[in-house]
Amino acid sequence: MSLKLLNTFALLLIAVQSYAQQVKFQQEWLDNPAKYSSEIEDIFTSDSVRAFQKEEYKTFTILENGYAKSQIKNTADWKGIPSGFYADTIIFIYTQYPKNINFWLTNYHTLLAQRLKNLFKLSPDLNNEHTVYKILLQTECNTDEEAKKMFHGIAIHLAPVKSESVKQHENIIKQQVYDDSLKNIKHSDQNTIATRKINSFIANNGGITDSVVFKIFSRHPEWDNCLVIMDWTGSMYPYGAQAVLWHSLNLKQSGIKYFVFFNDGNMEKRKKLERPEVFILKKQKTSTK
């Protein structure tokens, strides 16, 4: 084995070990879901769909629980995590029926904790600090019988472990995409403090990998007196923040006058908004001094 190949193997081994050392869900949380419901919920992002379609998740391993059940029915379908891979995404599929979780016959937090425990019993490596955990809510059900016919379970996606050199390369690419998206922006009227804060927020949420929002606003200088309505949830942060950043960098010529931020909340009561938050933006007056 050459020295170069040996070093590559060593880096990969270190990366694999680092992906397996940290757990995201503490055992105490799962044993006491009522007490630690906030800690458990904070780890998940949530989304909704009319009905879960297995054929759209061909690259995932699909494990079935059943309606209001926590045991995994098809454990034989789980082949484990191959060397050099990790679970980058795990999705828990529910039905949003009844719409209010307080009316569920089975306590939501207890059911979720038990499903997590059974999943980690099947494969402890799935309790991983580097894994993204999601809840997907199916909304196309209005009766108990309709909900029972829908799929309930867990979808697991595996991805290759990335070495530090690969991560650094990807970060460079992200920065290049971000820098390119700012090339055509005029900075003469930028709000420095606000821009700095927005940039920091974007960086902490993965950076800009798709500059579509910048491009759209730049293509339409004729837009005036605009209202921008944003879904302000985790998966949409990079796009919503781009709109705010574009406005901050283009205060003088921006046609954006209003921002409306909303969060559907899904099943998380803490996220529920009685009404959208509306912000009216005023252009700053330029100094005559």
C-alpha cells in the first residue's frame, strides 16, 4: 500500500469515526418524552405532503410502523450502514389526523420517542449528530379510517462520509457561488450593519448554494411597491434570507416595501402564529452632509 493511499485511508477512517461518535438524542430524553418534549422537537424540521409516495423515495430504505404503532414491521429490509457511509437524512412519516395533536388517542411525544428507541435498537448508528431528522405530515385524511390506510413509518437515506478535504472544497465552492451572486449588486447604498447580520445568519444556516432569489430580483428592476411573502421555516431560510439581503444591499433601488413572514407550525404548538408578522420597510434618507 502506497503512502498516499495509506494517508487517504487514514483520513477516511477518521471521518467515519467522527460521524459515529456523537449522538443527537439522549437516552434520558427518550425515556422521559413528556419532560423532554421540547429538546426532542427542536431536533426535527417538519414538512407536509398530501400523501407519502414510496416511489418518490427510491434511494431511501423504507421501514413501516403502521398507524399509531411504534414497532418496525419489516426489520429485515434494513441492511445496516456500509463502511464509509452514514445516514444523512431520516424522515418520520405521520398522518396529520386529528389536525390537533392534543386530540390524538396516542400521545404524540410518547409515540415519537418509542419509534426513535426502536429505530436505534435496530441500528444504534442512526442516532447520529450529523444526521438530519425530519417529520413529514400527510394531510390528505379527514377520518380515522382514511388515516389508517396511509403509510406510517421511517425513511432512511445513506450518503458517503466526507473527509475534511472534501468538506473544505465544498465550502470553497459555496463561497464562490455566494460571491458570484453579489457581483452585480450595487453597494453604494448598502446598510452595513444589517447586511453584516444577515450575512452571518446565512453563513450559520449553510450559506448560499443557489442564488436564484438574487437573480430574480436583479432581472426585474421594474418591480415596485412589492410585497414579499416568506415561509420562514428552516428549509426555506437560505431563500428568505437572500431576499432580505438583496433588499439590504439595494435599499435605494429596491422595489420591496413589505415583508410578511409566516410559519405553518405543523404539529409544533410553540411555532404557531396567531397571524403573520408584517414588516413595512422604509428607505433610509441619504445624508446631505
